[in-house]
Amino acid sequence: MEFFGADLTAAEIRRRVGHMSQVAGVRLLTSDDGPSRGVRLIEIRTGTGFSFEIGVDRGFDVGRADYRGASLGWLPPTLMPGPWYFEDQANFGWLRAGLGGFNNTCGFIHIGNPEEASVAHYNFPARPTERYGVHDRAALIPAEIVSFGGRWEGDRYMLEAVGRITQAQAYGENLVVTRTYRAELGASWFTMEDVVENAGFLPTEHMLLYHINAGYPFVDEGSELIAPVAAAPRLLFGTADVEDRASWSRFIAPQRNWVQQTFQHRMKPDADGDVEVAIFNPRLFAGTALSVRYDGRVMPNYIEWRMMGEGQYAVGIEPCTNGFGRKAVAEAGELIVLAPGERRVYTTRVAILSAPEVQTLRDRIGTG
């Protein structure tokens, strides 16, 4: 494999180090200060300057993520608070404790703003309805660690972490999500695979959104969203001229008193059913992009959160199973109901792209 300017086999790399963590590795840590005190973290380093931390107690989501010292994500003032600070679960408490870091999983029952829904099918007359808060609970559920570590597969050194997240209650849902992260020595990418299973004995509604919060310096004045859009987006919140591509694809310097913009895009999947989007900063390391590739067959919707405010300066890359509004989703026949034992698999790849790789992406999706 190509590593630090040399083409080395596994044996040749092992001859050069005392322990593989000298060049790459996976380790379990615990935050010991501030609002995140007590949160377990799994750190993965690939040896290219690409590293990320999985918040075990934060839905097994990625909090910090960096490439050569440049943060991929937007970090909130409270860093990554422990789930014990999650308040007002039926309304907007998620904004206080849940939003921030590289990825926040939204669901697994509800995405979008707070709404009430019937839960009569759980056969508990005392609770005929339930109110779901903004983006539900997934991002603040402590996970179980299944496994983590590194191993050789031929001449490839693979890095992996597996966790299990359970959203369940008596007289209610029992959804079990097995999440697997994979990365590789000498590479600047990771994959995230979610297997969502209805482990209960009653049908359960299911929604899922990945709230990927791209931040500075990938997001900056002059950065661009590259995406295989099918048409002008639908504006959900804020004001914008959606016919002007720059209104959603170009990013500007932080603005005072900015009001968020939220766009719903229709993407064109490739021949394999995948959708790849990228945020490209032409001034970062001579032109570098953050790429997210996901399975458009199971996540046919895409939300862009364009937040150009001071301090809260981020762009949301948000593939999702459906749009917002449970009633509208149900009326459109898009509400997913998992039968007992039924599973859905979601696969996402996060990668760093060089300027030539960005041009290849442009050529492939036809954006010039």
C-alpha cells in the first residue's frame, strides 16, 4: 500500500513500528470536563491526518472530525453534552443538547419539527397519542459497544467500531440499530452502515435523517455545494430565489441576524442508486472537498440547511427517508412502517476529495 511516500506491504509496515497505533488506530476514551463529562468516545485515526471521534453515549454519532487540522463539522458552544442534559423531549430540547458535531442522527420514529401522532396500535389505552420532539431521540441515546479495533486484511489495515442503539419503551416501539464504522490505514474516508430492525412484535413507524453539519473551514466564503440536483429546490424555511443556483449552492461570509434557509432537493442517483454531494472550498489545501455519498434508494429525500449566521455557521447535508410533516408524508404514501422482524440497511460514505477528484465528480454528475 502507498503510505508516507512509500509502497509498503503489511510486513514492511509492521517492521517499522512498535505498535500499529504509531501510524493509525482505534481507541476508547472518556471526556472528563464540561457538559460532555462522562461521555465515552471512540477515536479512529487513519494516518493521513484524517481522524474522527464517535460519541458512544451520543447515539454512536460522530462528534469531532478533522482532516490535517481542519474541522469537518460545526461544533456548538456546549461541545457534545451528555444525554443526561437532554430536556424538553416533546418540543425543542434537541436544539439545546442534540444539535452539533459532525453528524446527528435524527429519528428513529420521527424527523422534523414537534408533532403528535397516534400510537393506538401499541394497545395502551392510557396513551393513545404521543408527541415527538424535534428530530426525536436518536442523537441522545447511549449506545452499547459491540466491538472496536484494527486488523489486517491482506495488506490493508482496517479500522472498525460497532455499536448498538436501542430506542424502546414499554407499550411502544422496540427499534434496534446496529451501526458499523469502517476506515482504512492510509485513506481519508469512513463508511457508516446502519441496520435498523424492528425487534418488537408490533408494527412500528420509522423515519431517519442524517443531520451532517459541515462547518468552517470546509464551509467558508467562496465554498460551493456540488450535487446532482434534478431541478430547482423547494424552499421550506426562510427566503431565497430558488431559481438562482447561487442562493443554495454558494456560501458567503458569516452574516449578522441571519435567518436560516432550508431547501428540499430532488437528487438524481447514479447507476448504482447512490447520490454523492460535496462541499468544495477552492482555497483549502489548494482545493479540498468534503464528500458524502449515500444510498438514494432508501433515502430518496435530501434537505439542505444553509445557516450563514455568526457563530452558528454551518451547512446541513441531510439525506432522509422522507420530507417533513407526518400527515403529508402519510398522505403521500411515504410513511415507512416496519413489520416485526423487518430490517432496513443504510450505507453512507464520508470522504475527503482533492481538487482533481472534485473535477471528476463534477464531470460524473454533469455540473461543469
